[in-house]
Amino acid sequence: MIGQTKQTAWKRTTVVIILCNTVNFLGYSLMIPFLALYLQEIGVPDPADAAKWAGFIGAAQGISFSISSPFWGYLADRIGRKPMVVRAMIVSGIGIAAAGFVNDPMLLFFVVLFRGFASGPGTASISLMATIAPSNQLTRIVGWVEAAHMVGMTAGLAAGGILAGTIGMQNTFVAGGILSITAGLLVQIFAVENFQRPKPNDQSLPSQSNIATRTGRIRNVLSDLGGLLTSNLWILCILQGSLWFSGNGINFVLPLQIQELTDRGTAAFWTGMIQSGFSALTFVGVLVVPELARKWGYQRVLVGALIAFAILFIPQALAPSIITFAALRILQGVAFGFVGPLQRSLVGLAAPKHRTATVYGIQTTLAGTGMTLGPLVLGTLVAGNMGVSASFICASTISLSACLLALRRLNADSIAK
């Protein structure tokens, strides 16, 4: 009876987390993609200046997200992962709704900065599932959670475009915030986590008046964090960072490449169509990768997907027509859908169960670093000085380096056993 109750609990929590992540990321995507347009309404009328502000705000969000993630992961391993999911979704919603009430770009910067520091619902959700789900189901569940992110963001992009034109962007942001807050409340009510708080030891109870003891405690914490990352975990974290570097960096220059193959008047249309196709094929990859990994092995599927993802950047740089480019980009979505769930589920399998959230927090820091550096390197430095096509070659080089690291140093099949 008890076993059945536990089985029912984790399955119910899985459903709740998937549904709430869909709603949360739908709310999130009602704000972020429209920041450049919103900035033009609140004091930055020039599109070029609005684009600069949007990039500045986006980079700040990535940096704050990277810095704060290990702290939230460390805290989750001490007070529970479910409270961190609830906190992240509710704070994310407050930040999204608050953006609708500001009328100054600097205030908007601080709102997004705050949200970046205090949210991170996706990582928190996967940390929770990694500790309550059976190991043999983890890849499938992580895939579904990441699919929920994509479904929510795709729906949010479509809904945001409609709502912004009917009720205005400010009200659209408020609606997005309400959705994210609602998702957090639903997790609080329906999700289940049987968390046992770790027992304090002598090192965790320093004298309040002894500065040396406090310093020693900080050193112990940092040493503990470093000790958590075995060779396999470090490699998996680096893979995530390189994936976000290449993927997020290319997203910022993608419309410029498309514009070179069409014209300015149709570039926005083609960008939307191509990115929608990329997301759709990513979703397909997420659905089929658990079965492929089980049948062919985690190492083979992961390395193969990494190689495909990296190599497909090269023909995109050389594509002679928009149709060819679109086909290559959309096909690359399958490889992207393979890599994400495999990488993140392997982190959950390799990390100590009582420190899973901490490890995911460290991983998210490297991912957020890649998310921040990608647009700066591939956009500002490479595309700005060597042309847009060179950005795709650079992204391929970075991704191939990650492939080589995984091929030579990672043993994914041993982790998955």
C-alpha cells in the first residue's frame, strides 16, 4: 500500500510539474520576446537604441541567473526542492507582471535583473524530478519537462502577438505574470515531495562571533561544491554551457543571415517560420530520444547528436537559398532535442541524490554563462567584424570541441546504468 502511494505521488507530481512548466513558460514568453518593442513605448523610440537596450537587459538576466543558480540549488538541498520550484515560479510571475508597470528602461533593467536573480523555475523543476522519479524513467521525464518549456514558449509567442495587439503590451505582461504565479500555486497545492532535511553537524554551526570560523565555513562550502563535481559531471556541465553558447548566440544573428538570403520585408516572416519549425523538430527529438538511448546507448546517441548539431551549422553558413537554409536549420532542431534531455538526465543520474539541486545549480551557472557570452561573441565580435556567416562557423567549432570532449572523456553509459 505504501509503495503504491509513493508511486502514485511521483506520477502525480510529474503531471503537475509538466503542466505547470507549460503554463509558467507561456507566461514568461508573453514578456521577453517583446522587450525591444516595449522599450520603444517607454522612452526609447529609436529601434537601434531599443535593440541595444534589449541586448543589455538580456545579458544582465543571463549574468544574474548564472550567479544565483548555485545558491538556490544549495538551498534546495537543505530545505527541499518543491519550495524552490514554487518560489521560482511565483517570483518569475511577479517580475513579469512588474515589467508592465514600469515606464523607464533603467527600471525595466532592474526588474529583469531581479527576476534573473530570484527565479529559475526550469532548473528547480528538473532538480525536483531527479530526486523523486525512478532512475529508469528520468530521461523520459526530463524530456517531457523540457518539451513543456518549448510548448509553453511557442504558445506564448503566438498568444503574445495577439494579446499585445488587442490589450496592449503592459496588460499582456500582467497576464503573463498571473499565469506564472498561478503555476507556482498549483505546484504548492498538488506536487508532493517527501523531503528530509539534512541533520546539522558541527561544521554547520559556527560561533556567531568568530570571524575565522565563518571564513572556514565558507571555505568548506566552496570545497564541498568543488568536490561534488566529478569528471563526468564537469564534462556534462561544460556540454550544457557550450550548447547554450552556440544555440543562444546564433539566435541573435539568425535574422541577419535570413535577411541576406531574402530581403528585409520578408525576413521577419521567414525567421518566425524557421524558428517555429526548429522548435517543432526539437519537440520530436525530445519525444524519441529516451527510446533511442535505451536501445543504442546513451554515449552513442549523445555524441552522435552533438556531432550532428555542430556540423549542421556549416552548411547553414553556406546555404545558397532560404529554402535550403530553412531545411538545414529545422533539421538541426532534432539534434538539439536529443542533446538537452540526455545531458540533463545524466546530470541527475550522476549527482548524489541529496545534492542534486546543488549540482543542477552549478550546471545552470555554466549554461547561463554560455547564454550570456554566446550573443556577445557570435554577434558583437564575430558577426560585427567578420560577417554573419562566420558566426555559424564559430558556433560549429565550439560545438565540435564539446563533441570531442564528450567522445574522449565522458562515459555516459556507465552513468545511466
